[in-house]
Amino acid sequence: MKKIALFLVSLFTATFAFAYDVEIDGIYYNLDSHEYVYYVANTFKDSVERTATVTSGYNDKYSGDIVIPEKVTYNGAEYNVTSIGWGAFKGSSYLTSVTIPNSITSIGYEAFQYCHDLTSIVVDENNEICASIDGILYDKQKTTLIRCPGGKTSVEIPNSVTEIGYEAFLGCYWLTSVTIPNSVTSINYGAFNSCESLTSVSIPESVTYIGNKAFEDCENLRKIEIGSSIKKIGDYAFSDCNLVCLTIMSEMPPIVDEDTFEDIPSTLLIVVPYGSSKYYKSAEYWSDFTNYEEMSYLRTLWEKIKSFFGF
């Protein structure tokens, strides 16, 4: 558990990666050496731990298929490749795949952002902190979707996932469809930000929270359906989308912020369960909208049955 926690923290605190010490076989690295002394059999001994972090060149970007090795040798010394730095592959538009070895113990924030041709992130099955399914990066338990490659056009998230992580799909411009299973409970900050090809999304009954900027700048997003368990939708969650219809299964309006629907016209069609429009029309910020439509009694009942039985 400590290793997993360290990995998740590293997404936000990894060192800046736009400088490098050495280039080996087309991959840029920062090198680090730590000397320490230990005591064995009444004798003090010296040892040096050498590690390498995958980073980015000053102006060069990666392209094609990159296979990160477990070890590299420089000036006769061997270094263990243990981390992928902050923004290491960011903006590498012609990068198509990355293979991550068992030795990697941390991956920096924005490591794979804006890689528009990247379709596959493959993780060694023995890696202790992360895993991959269908070229998508997850934590080891496959409960958190960490990063979807920018070149994916459609994604079906597995049922093991409970959380769509921080900016997990950010800038996936070609993504046209995503299937979110009824195991996911939270969609975090910026999860689908700038997914410009998405036109509709169905958020299942299990989701209780949609984070700030989750769907911001999804400029072609027209329709969204949200299940009945939703409790809160964060700031700018649907800012600068072109929504024409929002269907929400919750009878009571979830908490929203002043800017949740920034730039969405007040005439947006909002479809709510039978008998619940009065609650929305009197709720803070929901009352700004003027075009409410109630589902039929039978549809409302059917949705309740589906929710109760989980299908």
C-alpha cells in the first residue's frame, strides 16, 4: 500500500523533466547517485545506489514505439531506471506506444499528456505500482484509471474501476465514445477535459461525484445523462460545452456551483424524474434554467427499478 500511495503522490510532485543529463538509445535520462555506508560482519562498507529518471530533451520529442529498459549504462556505471519524470513524454505528437518495465516505481504528473498519436501504454505484469489493460494505464489494483493514451478513439472501462483519475482523459481529442461501468463512483478533476470529439456521455447510477472541470471544453458534447446517485457536480464541470439536453435521474437536485454550467444557456433542456421539477426550479443555480421537462411516471418507475437491481 505504501508503494501505491507513493505512486499516486508522485503524479503531483515529481520533479520537472525538461532537462536531461544523458541520451541513451533515443531516451533521455536524469542520473542520480547516492553513496551510503553499511555495517556487515564487523566491517564498514561503502555502496553507491544509482538511479535514472526518464525525462524529455530540451526541444526534441519522442516518436514511434518507446521501450523503457530496466537498466542503463553510462561511463561504465549501471543505473536502475526507476521513474518517469514530470512531463517526460508530454507533447510528443508522433509517439505511438510506451512500454514500462518492472523497475518503474513512480510516474510524474503530465507524463503522457498531449500525445495525440499514442494508442498504447504497456506495463510489465510484474510492476508493483501500476498495470495496463488494452493500452490504458491503471493503478496495480485496476481500481483507478490513471491515463488514457491520447490516440484512443473509443474506450470501455473495466468493471474493476471505481475512480476515473485526475485529468485521466485530458486532451484525448479523437475519443468519440466511452463506456463507464456501474462500478465507478467518482469522476475527478479534469477527467475528460478537452475531449473535443465526444458528443454524448452516459454517467451510471453508481457515480456520486463529478469533479471540477471534468468535461470542460468538450465543445461537441451535446447530450449527457447522469444517474440517480449523483450528489455533487463541481466548478466548471460542463463549462464551454455545447449541451442541448441534460437528463438527470436524481429526484433531488445535486449540489452545483455558480460556474458548473458556465456559458451554458438558461434554455438548456433539462429532463428530470416525474414530479421533481419543482425541486430543481427552487434549488440554488438550478433555478437559473427555464426549460425543464419531466419524465413520464412509467419511465421514472422503470429507472428506479433499474437502479435498485443494478442494471
